[in-house]
Amino acid sequence: MRSGRPLLAAAALSAVTLGAAYTFGPQDGAAEQRKAAAAPGAASELATATTAAAQCRTDARYPKRQLRGIWIATVNNIDWPVRTGQSVARQKADYVKLLDSAAERRINAVFLQVRPASDALYRSGLEPWSKFLTGTAGKDPGWDPMPFLIDEAHKRGMEFHAWFNPYRAAYDADVSALPASHPARVHPDWVVKHESRLYYNPGLPAVREHVTTVIKDVVRRYDVDGVHFDDYFYPYPGRGTRFKDGAAFARYGNGAKLADWRRANVNKLVAQVDAAVHATKKHVKFGISPFGIWRNKSNDPAGSATSGMSAYDSIYADARHWIRKGTVDYVMPQLYWPRGFRVADYDVLMPWWAKQVEGTGVHLYIGQALYRVGTTDTPAWTKPGELPAHLTRNRKHPEVRGDVYFSATQVRTNPLGAMDRIAKAHYSRPALLPLIKGLGGAAPAQPADVRLRAAKLSWKSSPGARAYAVYRVASGGVDACSVADARNLVAVVPAASGARQSLPVTGGGTYLVSALDRLHNESAATRAILP
């Protein structure tokens, strides 16, 4: 839960080319391996190199592929825009500051809230402009932020995930205060007033269709890399007020129990959005960051050894169902509690989630509570080493493929120096993005004419490449193991226009360059030629 105040804790309490011919395909470059194998005389060399790569001993401290993300919350101006009514230039400058601070710590993904409450931080014909841009709902800010937001992320080698809240219709329950074109005014039968907020009724097929249409519109018109939902589905318990969806239940319940029907409504939306996203653009990822407790073992033998709020029972979010049905590409549970916290222990929950995704193909990233570091409500958060220790624990579970931090402001302000510690101990090398099966893509052509002259590495552009991975082997020979993990990875360079790419480098040794598509399918690597 991310609404501008720390509610989660309270909720828990209730080729290489060696010379010219010797080429091997990297671990994830199956397409490139097939191409190389088809070349005359290449088969035996490829087989030898592939065998060597399979025998490499990798170091868990330097994962080659790892998602490292930040949430940028726009609701209530938590992260961006810093205030309503700022000039376009100020909004751009503030956003760049957030990205630059993240890039310094080798973050490679941004999750930006583009739809806080049935509004838009982009130009939309379906929903009104967000009040968090100008201070007035529906007021045109004079520019479309989305292309800029995406481009600036891509310039820094970061994925851009568009973050939507599916069911929140407005922060104010007064429908008359919304713009006349707002869907809640056009379709008042869609909404439920609940504890001073306005929600779309998840039980209505028309609501599911509208939410899906909004998301398809963004995926179709903008170059986003992912679609993201947070943890808000049915309202959190709050003051215990009954959510008034009785009429919809009477019409569509078909004899089910109310709780089962509500979970089924959410499951239908998740499956519908998943299908729509991939039908629109196959490569776009879809994932959800659910509340950190699915169910407690006291309620369900399959649950975790915790005693906090259950997302399954309280907000009708069944993340285990999404994982098993494959209707998400990733889950990012918000594990906003420290190690040893009795009600919801990080050391209990993280392995539980790792077990849920094991063998499913669904990726697991952990939502980390950077915003709580330095707070005093739980003694563990007063210790600068608590959050870095979470990442150390993650290394024991290969199912954990990365971490995302709430939120971007704290990445910049660096409470207790925690992000500096994480950057030094865990992000000392760049990382490629994890590959999710089924999203398509293919490794671009292997870089050609890689040259090192006067501390400048350059190479010919590879058609279709979105970035390049640069490795430096400081001493010793170069073989398949040189690129098996990130020990030798010195940069992931976003592709620039032009016939050649370049990178200033320092230090001796042997340089290698591979090409990456937008999903980070990787080509074989090419060794630099010295003058």
C-alpha cells in the first residue's frame, strides 16, 4: 500500500570472438547460437564453447541478470511532480534528478504511476488529465509528459513500466467535483462510494472492459516496456465499512460465495489485461506488486508462517492464482517488514514467495521498503544495514531475480546511507535485465569491428540493438566463462544513432562487446582489436 503514509506495517499488525573464428553463444543467446552453428566449420567450435560456458562457476555476488527498479509515485505528488502547477521545465528537471540519482546506483527499471485514480499523466481521450500535474483535474498541462518520461528512462538504459491503479476512481467521493467527461460521471452506475473515496466496482464487466481499454491505449500509443499494477484491488479494511457491491453480486454472483466471487472478479481482470497487453505488443511485460502476505498458515496450510493481514481474505487478491495460471509475467510482493519481525518476518516471507514461483516461469522481484529506513516505528529500520541484508538473504534463493524500491525520492535522499551500501555491496557491477520466456525478441547481430584506441572503445552498430554490454577482462585468458556473470561487466550502453557506437574506457585488459535487443536477448561477444 502506497498512499503517502506508512500503512503497511499497521496492516500487518491487524563470441567472444577469439581471433576471427572462435565464437560462442552466451547463456541466453539461443538464436545466435543457431545462426553460428549454421556457418561452415562453426559447429564443433560452438559445441566446445557452449560446453565450456555450461561448466562456468558463477559468483552470486555479481549476477549477470537482475532487475533493479524504483517506483515513482505521482499520487499526492509523493515523488513526481514534486508539486502541482510547476512549469514544464521544472517538472522535467525534477524527473531527470530522480533518474540520475537512480542511474548512479545502477538502477535499470522505472515503475512510474501514470494512472493514480482513473486519471492520466499522459494525453488521453478516455480519462481526464490528472490533478497531480496542474492542481485541477482535467486541466491540460500544456504538454504530454509520457514521451519525455519514457525517453529519459531509455537514455539511461532503464526499462519504463507504466503503473496503473485499476479500481480507484477518485480520491474524493464527490462525483460532482470531477470533470464532466470523467467516466465516473458518465457512468455513475460503475462506482461505489466507500469511506470518502470513489471506487469502480470490480464486479461489473463494463468496468473490466474500461480498465483494459485504458491500458491497451497506452501500450498501443507509447513505447512502454511494461504494465504494472500495485496492491490496491478491493479496498483495504480501513474502518471496516461494508463495500456496497450487493446489487452487482446479486446480478453476477451465480450462486458463488461473496468472497470467492470478488476474487474471481479480480482474477478475470488480471487475465483480461494480461491477454490484451501481449496481444497489443508481445514484448510488453505485465506484472503486479501484491501485498506481501498472501494468506497466513493459520488460515491455509499453503500460507506463510505469519499473522498479518491476508490479501486473499481482506482485499480479494489471489497472487498465487495469477502465478499458477501464468496471467502475470512477474510478481513483486511488497515485503515491507524487517528480518525478525514476528507478525511478518522478511526471512519467512521471501522464501515463501520464492517457493511459489519455482518452476512456473513467473519472475519474482521483491518490493523493498526504502521509505521506512531511518524511521523509528520498528527498531530494525534504525539500522543502516537492515535493507542491504535483505539482498544478501535473497542470494540464497535464485528465484529472486531483483528488487524494486519504494520510492524514488528515498533513492535520491539515501536515508542512513542504505542505498550507498546497496550500490557498493550488491550493485557494484551493471546488470542485464532478466529474460522472461514467451515475450519474443532475438539477439541482434554480433558487434563487428570492435576497436580500442586512445581509451575509447568503438564498434559498428548492430541492426535492431537497443543496447550493448561491454566487458573487460583485466588479466588472464578470455573464454566462455568471461561473460558468464557480471564480474567483468563494466557497462550496459544504450544504443545511439549513427553507424558506430562508442564508450570511453579506463584500465587495461581485454574488452568484449555484445549486442542486446530491448528485452536483453544477448548476442555473442566480440573482442576488441588493438591498433
